[in-house]
Amino acid sequence: MDNGKYLKYWLEAGDRDHDAMLHLYENKDYHWSLFMGHLVIEKLLKAYYVINKSDQPPYIHDLLRLAEKAELKLTDDQMDKLDTITTFNIRARYDDYKLRFYKKCTREFTEKWINEIEEFIKWIKMML
């Protein structure tokens, strides 16, 4: 697959996950909506990586590490937010972590972070 196809793949996958994030949020599946938000940012960072490095992105899920590898310039505030959003990647977490995360994901907490994720989505897409 050439870089153009990789870029298209990451962007389309990110758009699908964005729709899922919003759907899950509307249906009050707050912890899953934040997990999907993490995936959206991850896929957009991988799209940026493809553009900036002309190569396939690494198989990592840590958003800050991925941004650094893609040589994306971030503010300290953006780095802190990416660190937090990375914690929403619950797929491989232990059950006790998942339960604590589930309890943390109130409507207010989730709304705050969905808004932060939306801002990152807009910003990264502008960089693309």
C-alpha cells in the first residue's frame, strides 16, 4: 500500500471512530465514547506520521509518544492533554482499572474530555 492509501485509511478510520464516539456519548456509554476518542486522535496522529515521515506509523497507542515520533510540535498543555487522553485506551487494561475508569466517567467528566478531543481533532486536521 502506498502512502496515499495509508493516509486515506487512517483518515477514514478516524472519521468512522469519531462517529462512534459521538454515538456512544449520546447513548451515555461514556467510558466507551472516551475510548473511541482516544482511537480518533491515535488515527489522526498516524495520518500525520504518514505525511511527515513518508512511512508507516509505529504500532504504538501512547499518543504523546506517537506525536513525538511524528515530529509534531506540541505545547506543554497539549502534551498534558494527550497524556490524559492516552489513559482512555482501556482495551488492554486490567479489570480493576476498567472499573475505576468507568466510575470516573460521569457525564460532566466525559463532556469535558469529548470537547478536548474535538479541539484536538480540529487542530490535527488543520495540520494535515
